[in-house]
Amino acid sequence: MNKRTRLLVLLAVLALCFVFLWPSISWYGRTPKEMQQLALGSTENIKNYAELKAAEDVRAIKKMDLSATLTDEYAWLKKDVNKRYKTLDKKAPAELTWKDVLSAYDSELDFLTVFQTRYREQILKAKKYYENSVKLGLDLSGGMNIIVKADLDAALASMGDAVASENASDFKKEAMANAIENLSSRIDKFGLTSPVIRQQGDDRIYIEIPGAAQADAINTLIMGKGILNFRLVDTEATNAFKAYYAQNPANTFNALGELMDPSVIPDDCEVFGEYRKDEYGLDERYDWVVVKKEIALDGQHVKSAIVGSDEFTNQPEVHFNLDSEGAVIFGDFTGAHVGDNLAIVSDNKVKSNARIQTAITGGSVSLSGGFSYEEADNIKKVLQTAWLNVPLEVESQQVIGASLGEDSIRAGAKAILLGLGLILIFMLIYYKASGINAVVAQVLNLFMMFSILSAFNLTLTLSSIAGMILTIGMAVDANVLIFERIKEELRQGKSRPAAIAMGFDNAFWAIMDSNITTFIAAIFLSQLGTGSIQGFAVSLAIGVVSSVFTALFVSRLMFDFDTEVLHAKKVSIGWGIKQ
């Protein structure tokens, strides 16, 4: 490979690394703290914030002098307004007034949606930066990690004879999956920042929550049980509310999500959002439903739930069974409300809104509505929160303060900079001008390591920093081997080009052997180790690859550049070397 090709390869690698590192630069260096807090919230919180801020903006605009022109604060609206005027085959005025702006939109809700979209896109853009950046572990960012034990034997015992002994294993797997589903839903609703929730072993759940969180509140979420009930839908009130909301979207709810004018619905009713799972598996509100405050049937009467299919249409259905008391209550209620809609309400969210076709007696209920298998499975999981009771116990809990995490970051950065600085000073003193090659190689080595961490969305912990510091030493070792080989060739009277070529060739396999064995050890540690050991191993493996590249490729390119472009005749590589 000639010098020009190697230079192009190096530039391409550096450009690719910069692309990988850009989300991390944008998140940690260009995103304000307030925006970071919003982006780290749950999807539902982001949506609620966008709606709230949009409503505040629209209310403020309605109080303005409509003959006034747009200020710079709202200059971003001009593009959308011009687009809407063009759709109407009209030309937008050169100087837009608020009256001109409002006339471009069909309704207040249409105008409100533009503001919601702007706020949402700003936050989601920051959230995307975070998702594609290097994450900070709890030991650096602060937060909590919790290990919860699920008592699957107790859950099985509570079912009595309903579960056959040969199905016990399948029941425990389903109970465990349901417990994780419930915890994910509760913690995401609480608005916590990007929690990690995963199964650990057969009966334990690992929860990692970055950022500041109150331990008592988290424990309440974990130990609590979802609230499930069935309520009658007030169809007339629902239609009236949705018509009112379409006309007054900015003045319907306050910052707490409460109705600003409670009289828009009957006194015996409540309004809830109707939710479905989005493409990320999170609850997404898509409509509003007004339901009676009176609970028609409590979820504790649900005893089992499965997904089936209609025998004629083969459409997915959800079948669930009630206990004897619930069967009587449900039979009487459905018999009295044939033709009305019944909502399944879980934690103040409407998860299903089905029409009562006939009186349902006997305790065996089927829900159908033309939904997909995924939607049917989600409804089944909602029903399972009522009957599949898995006792949870917090086994261990560790809280790391944000200030301690900041101290760890400063200590880690100081260790890297100090170690790198001392090594580079030594290289410059001992190897003279050739030490500059080592300096550049080390800086590029760190740049590439952080880029790879960002590219794979890996987590940076104190143990990862330890792996980086070790890598710095190993990368210098490769440079030392090369420089000493070059010095040996120079002592034998070789010319600069010959000494450099022989030095790299002779040092190649010594460097590769040591780094390959280290890389193999790091791979085994990353696969077999857990926690901090795994973090150390991953950063070490990345560092091995990047250090070999910088030592053999980048350093060689710099030597050749001096030889062929700057026409250097001698090598400044140490004391007492005669050339």
C-alpha cells in the first residue's frame, strides 16, 4: 500500500470515527441540561410536556395584538405558514401578522399541533443524540441499581389446582415475563430516566436507574400492584368532550393534567386517555374516553386470560375467566347495558374499549374488535396484572449520588490525562522527535476508542476507564518496540528509509503476538465476566485494536511522510545514535 493510499485510509477512518463520536459531542457538549432532563424522561412525559408547552404558547398568542408582526422568537413559523398558503393557492404576505398566521390554519387544534410537533422534535432530537452516544454508568452518572427477587413458588401456590404440575415451568416463565412487563410499565410511567430492566437468572430482576431518584418512591413502585377495573363508557359525554377538546385544546388541561373546566364532563364521570403500544413497546395515547367513576367490576375477579381466535373469522380474541362472584356481577351488569361500551382501565389508562353485544354470564368472557394478535396479546397482559400476582422482594439496593458520580468522572479523566501526559513526556525526552509520533498515535488512539464506544452505544464506567489507562501503556509498549528496533538498525549503519522499514518489519510479529493474546483474554473476560469486569474487558479489547492500528499504521505513515515529503535524512530517535 503506497503512502497516498494509506493517507486516504487514515482520513477515512478519522472521518468515520468523528461521525460515530458526533452524537456524544452533541449530547455532552451541545445539549443544555434542561433539554437533557426532558430527553431522558419517558415517551409519555415528553408528549405531555410538548402538549403543555404548546398550550401555553397558544394561550399567550391569543392574548397578543393580532395585528402585530411575528417576532424573531416565532420566525420558525414562517416556513410552515408559507407552505400552507401555497396549499391554498394563495401568496403569503411579506410581513406576516398574527392574524395572517392564524388564518392559515383550519382550527386551533391544527395550530396547536404545529407547536407540539416543534417541541417534540427538539426533545426527540436530543434523545436520539443520547441513544447514539457513550452512556455513563451508575458509578459515573449516579443513580440506583436494584435486584428484585420474584417469588414464583408463591405465585404458583396462589393458583391452587388451576395450574397442572406439568405446566408449572411454563407458568413460572409467564409469571416472570409479566412481572418484568409490569415493572417496566410502572417505572416508565413514573417518568424515570432511561431505566434498564432485565431478567437475571430464573427468578431475579435487575433494575438500573441513572440520575437522581428517590429510593422510597422506587420501592413503592416495585412493591405496588397495578390497579385494574372495568368501567362503563359514557359515549355521549365522550363525543361531547372530544368536540370540546378539538375547539379548545390549549385550555382543556392544566400542567397537572387536570381539567381546567370540570363541567365539560358529567360529575359522575372521569376522562382518561386511551392507549396502545407504539413501535417501541411503550404506551401511546391516541384518543380520549369518558368513563363512569363507578367501577362495574374490580380486576381482582379475573382469574385467567389467554389469546384465542374466532372459530368463524379466525380473528384474534382475548378470552378471560372470572371467579364465581365476578361472574354474577358481570352477568348482571352486561345484561343491563347491552349495546353500551365497556372500558378496561389499568392504572388510569384505558387499554380496551369494547361494545357489549349481549349479556355475558357464566364467567367466561371473550373480547373481540378486529385487533391484531399483538394488540390482543397486550390486552391479555393487562388482564394478567389482576390475577397473576407475583410477590416481589427487594434483595439489594445501591444508591450512588450524582455528586459522587461527578467526582468519579473528574478522577477518571484526571487519571487518563495524567497517565497520558507522563508517558508522552517520557517519550519526547527519551526518543526526541520520534516521540512526537507516539504522542500523535496516543491521541488518535483515545479518539478512536471513544468513537467505537459511541458507535456501539456502550457504557463508560470506572472499570472501562481503567481498561483505557492500561491500553495507553500497551500502546506505548508497541511504539517502544518499534523505536528500539529502528535504533538497532541505525547502529548497524543502515540509512533512514532502510532502518525504519526493517524496524517496523522486525517489530511487527512481536507486537501482534502480545496484542492478540491480550485481545483473546479480553474477549473471554467480556463473555464470561459480569458488571465491572465486563466493562474493563470491553474497553481493553477496543483499545488493543485501536493501539495496533495507530502504532503500526499511523506511526509508519508519519515516518514515511518525513522521509518522502520533508526529505529527512536522519532519524531523531534517541541519545547517542550516530548517523
